[in-house]
Amino acid sequence: MNKTFIVADSIGYLTPDYMEENKEILEIVPLTAHIGQYDFIDSLTEIKRYYEVLMSTKERPTTSQPPSSAFKKIFEEKLKLGYEIVCITISSRFSGTYNSALAAANELDGRKIYVLDSKAIVGAQTYMIKYAVQKAREGEEALKIYQELRSIVPRMKLYFVPDSLEFLHRGGRIGGAAALFGSILQIKPVLTMVDGAIEVVEKIRTFNKAFEKLYDLIPSDALWAGVVEFYARDAAIKMQNKLKEKLGRDDIEIHSVGPVIASHIGPGALGTVYLAKD
């Protein structure tokens, strides 16, 4: 059986149970969030403490990518054990994490390490990590998994509605949505990721209408779908139930975000994500 090991950054926000169940084939390299004197490892276990600090201060949250040495250490360990490696990272348009991983791979045996720019964030990236883990368990070779993931990347669609554009604006991640900032208090914009960068889909006046737009954007023939949220749990559950009915499937998961993505989208954000047929 081929030995393929999966490495990913923390933006997939996998649950502790999932990571424990797959620790022999999966390792996470976390990003970091910062608010003033406080540092937060990018993990779902940190989100309650992060939120409490975020809401108690006017300090601007910032984030940092892992150094290439963090990836290199894991790559070296797994190569010595005879593994080939597939590494999955957050969009390179959103973070320098992909470049850190690629630099580490280039210092080692690049023929056995395949670094994927997911051009995505939580939800879409979560799906890709879980897909890769399953294929690795089935004995699929690293190159084939990497090629399959590359075919998934352009078919993965994410839409989300932040409660406020303030966090995206302050973090410099607002991209093509920048023109909306002047009317930040009057709209609930529906945003998407195009080639890994944030762009505007539609300017909408109320959250309820934006909610319906998120729902409508998921086609009934989607191969997979999910919901993304940060302190918008009630709306996420409502969306989950509506998508289960629309798509006729019970595997619609809610993906909560950790400190790094929360630093950019802010509390009250809701999103939908799906894998298109073609």
C-alpha cells in the first residue's frame, strides 16, 4: 500500500475528535491570531477565549502565517518514515502560508512533496483535507491525490455575508469589495472568493435577504455543500436545515471558524459553500 501523509494548515478548522481519529495520517500546522498582548493558536479550542478578548477591546486583531521551518520539520519527519506528502493550504491570495509550505518543500525532496494552494478558506478547504485523508487511507498515491484536489479547486464555491466589513477592511483582505466600505452601515453584502480573492456578488440591504441569497446560490445539483459561521449559530442551523431539504442529503455540516478567519470576517458572519458538478 502506498504511504501518503497529509499536512494542512489550521484554516480547515477540523474538530479535535477528527484530528485525533486521523493523527497517524494527518498533521496540522497552525496560523496565529493576535489581539494586543494576547496570542491565539488558530484552533476551535481557542475560539471562546478569542471572542471574549475581541469583544472587550478596541485593539485591532492581526494574524500571522507559520514559518517555513514549521512545515519543514514535519516534512522531514514524514519523509524519513517513507511517506510522500500532500500539503493543503489556505488561499495564497489571503495568506503567505502557501509560500511558507512551498519554500519548505523546495528545501527538501520536491519530488515527494505536493503543495496545494486551495484558493479557499474554511468549508472548502475542510472538504479538501478530508477528501485527501480518505484517499490516503485507501492507499492512493500522493501525486494522484494532488491531481484530484487540483481538479476540485475551481469547482469549489464559497459565499458569505459579514455582519460588518470593518474586519475585512482593517485586515486588508477586502479586495474588490473595497468600494462598498463607504456604505458599510447600510448594506449586508454577499461576497465570494474568485481565484482566492474576495469579490462582491451583490449589495443587499437586510440580513434576511442576504440569507436567502446565500441559499439561492447553492444549486440543487451540488455534489457537496456546507455552512460556515462565526457567532451566527442560529442562522447557520437554519441554513443547514434548508440545504438538507433542498439537496436531499443529510451530510450538510456547519463549519465554525477559528481565530484567524474570525479576525477577518468578524462576529455574525454566515456563509455557504458547495462543490459544483463541473
